[in-house]
Amino acid sequence: MRVIGIFFGLAGLAAAQGLERVRDESVPVQVEAIYEKGLQYLAKSQNAEGSWNDGSGSQPAVVGLCVAAFLAHGEDPNNGPYAKTIHRGVEYVIAQQDAGNGYIGNSMYNHAFATKALAESYGVVDNPKIAMALKKAVELILSAQKRNRYGAWRYTPQSTDADTTVTGCCMVALFAARNAGVAVPDEAIKKGLAFLSKCRGSDGSVGYTSNFGGKPTLTAIYSLCFSLAKQRGGKGYKSSLVYLKKYRDHRERYYPYYYEYYMSQALFHADEETWREWNTRTIRYFGTIQSREGSFPGGQGPSFSTAGALLSLALNYRYLPIFEK
């Protein structure tokens, strides 16, 4: 028997989180070809421990992103062809968690993306340890926020300063946990959004720690968080969307897959017509840079690059609750 009901008292969670949906026949053939090729690469290159022996592939955040890439494609995590890959990845993430305080990895980046993966796995992956691991992971995010003078997050749970990148991934992790049925206080979301708003400049762009030096990636993070909070009506949000649309043809040189990952989601939630234009160009672009074996190039290692690229295309499937409008 699962321990889900013990910790959260949520009968029917598995049904709410289930991936049993009919795949949309309108998914472009090229997307399916790119995605399946990428999943095959990740499955073949995963090590016995559940991580990847490349660049940042041993970090829980990257393993979490890889797990999410499989779930976002609607793969059966218990009986499908990639079930072992998914289970090894989830076990690896859980094994990296501090049993005392619930901290996963060595940074809040790692912790947040790993927490998001646990939330997406919760209720669909047959592993009773996920419930406790997710509960502790969410509690750590919330306790770190309470200690932070900005009501946000930075590199460690003890950080008293904040930035928009770490805050963004912590916020998305909380939204994913909430989608899974975990209780997340409204006040936590409110404080996180307030910090992101303080970092929005007059032109709609969002900076790293203040409203200066706005960047498209940071603005996409801001836009996504407000979309997931169902707060798309404000002038600030609308000005940020105008700013983002100026970068619909942009390809980021530094941390490109981080940009693609957030930009795809931000545009999807904000303006489907703009997202479709962006998606068409992204499909064409990824089709030209994917290697013969299915990986994608990048300085952080092929596991991160491949997971990032696939998740940037995952809005074509919309299996994960975080990808629903």
C-alpha cells in the first residue's frame, strides 16, 4: 500500500496525476521523431545508479529533468519500455536527499528541480518512497523561504538574499507539488511573486537580483510563474509578454537549453499563437542540431542538453499537469 494517503490524505491522487491520455494526433511527426530519438539516447546512456556519466549528469537536478522528459512524453513509468530508466532516475534522486532536513543535492537549483521531478512522479510512479521524499523536499523549500528576508530563494537553504533564477525554479517546484496534491500555502506563492515583481523593469524585462539588466530568460521565468499562479491580467505581466515577444527569434548563446525550457513554457501559457510560431522554429532548429544517436550538444553535458531540448518540445504533448493551462 502506498503511503500517499498517510501523509496528504488525498484519495484519488493517482487518478488526478495519471498519464493515461490519448496522444494528440496533431503532434508534428518531426517532434515525435526528435523526441523518441532523444529518449532512446537517455535510456541507453543512463548508468546503473540512475544518473548519467557526463558533465552535470550526476546532479539530481539533471536526473530529475531527464525523468521529467520521459513522463512528459506519456511514457508508462511502471510497465513501459522506459520504466526501468524512470525508476532508476527517481531512486537516484531520492538517494541524494538528506534524511534529516530533506535537502537534495548541494544547491537550491538541484533541490528545486529534483523536487519538481518528485512531484511529477508522485502518484504515477510505483515507488512508496516518493511521498515522504516529496513532503520533506517541499518543507525545505518553504522553510528556506521563511528565513529569507526577501521571501524568496537563492543558492542555499540558509541564503538571506535572493535571485530570480533560483526563485523561479523553487516556485515552479511548488506549483508542481501543489498540482500533485501537496499543501502549499498561498502566502508562499504570494511572497515569491512579489519578489519577482520587484525585479521587473519599466520595459517589462526582469533582472537577476533587481529591476536592472533584464534578460529574456529571466523574463520568461517571471512570466511562467505568474501564468502558473493564474495571474496574467496585470500590467506588469502584459509588459513582460510584449518584451518576450521581441525575442521570439532569439537563440541564447549561454545556457541555451535553460532559455529554451522556460521560453517555451512562458509563451505557451501566455499566447498560444506566438508559442506556435516559436514551436515551429524550435522544431526546425532542434532537428538540425540533434546528433545521430539522439543527443544534443552543450557545455553542461549531453544528458542536460537532451533533457532540456526534449522538455522544450514537451508542450506538444501536454501530459504533465504543469504543462496544462
